[in-house]
Amino acid sequence: MNDYSSSIEKLTDEIIESQKIRSDFMKWKIIVVAALGAAGLGLHGNCPIAPLLLLIIPFACFYIDTLCYHISLRISGIGHFFDLEYLDHKNDAPNFILKYERYLRGANHNRRPSYFRWEHIDAIVSSVLASTLIAAFPYIIKKLDLVNSDIVKSEVGSCCNLIIVMRIINDLSIKMNTYYWMAGIAGIFLCTLAFVLFKIECNRIKKLVLPN
């Protein structure tokens, strides 16, 4: 294997490893949000400050999204380099990977379904949805009125802790209405901003050219 083929293989391996890491981050996003949500809703006890953990969710989503976008930019940079390298080495023997990357780029340019777009859509949609739920949390709690619901009252013998937790959440959601709203709006803004900046950087990468 010559140096050219070896270099292409190394970059290909970097893309594969980066994609694995990005997928792991998306999995951890689900785990982190679920853990914070469960703790914030008092599913693990009746700690008075547990509902405050819900305020962390929008910022956790933002942090994980930025890590995923950073990895995606690295992948996009290598992919664009492959694209340019194919045009510069069309007649070279070891250009199978370059042809494949060129094929994917052509599919994207022709607005065919992208192989890599859905993960980015999942990231922004899930983050905005989570932040929206946090912003609307006090309204949801008030609307459901779980403390006074017939279902909870009928189970009063076996759900004393649940009633206590619901009362704590209800009281905090009323007292900290503004904080939940601000955290949710901040999450929506930051996650959307991160996605927009990511797309801008992707467009900048597409304009890069090979050095002379």
C-alpha cells in the first residue's frame, strides 16, 4: 500500500471513529435528559430541591449538541477534502473511497435524501422539544393538577411519597415559574443558535480549496 492510499485510509478511519463518538453522544443525551427528568420529577425520592434539576436539561442539551456539531464539522471537513482530492486525482488507482465520497456529495447537491442529515435534525428537534417542555412545565403541572386529582387521592394509602413530591413540584413550579420559562427559552435560543452556526460553518467548509 503506497503513502497516498495509507493517508486516505487513515482519514477514512477518523471519519468512522468520529461517527461512533457522535452516536455515543446522542445516546448519552437521552440518558442525561432522562436521568435529570426522573430526578427532577422526584422519581427517586422526595428531595425538596429535586425539581430544580429540570432547569439543567436545556443547557445539557445545548452542551451535548455543540459536541456533536463539532464532530460533524470534522467529518464534513474530511469529506470535503476527499471531494476535492477526487477531482485532483481522478486517474489515480486508489480512489475508490474518493469516488464514494463524491457519490455522497453528488447526492446531497441534487437534494436527494442525505445519509447524514437526520442525526442533525434529531439533535435540534429533541433539544428544542425538551426546552419547550421545561418552559411550559409550570403550566403543565397547573393544568394537570396532580395533587388534587382523583387518581392520586384514590391511591393515598400507597402513594404518600408521590403526593408529597407532587406538592413540592406544584409549589416550586408556581414560585419559580419565571426560572423555568427563562431556562426553556434560553435552551431553545442556544440550541437553535448552535445549529445555525453549525450550518454556517458547513457552508464555509464547502468553499475551501486545496492548497497549491
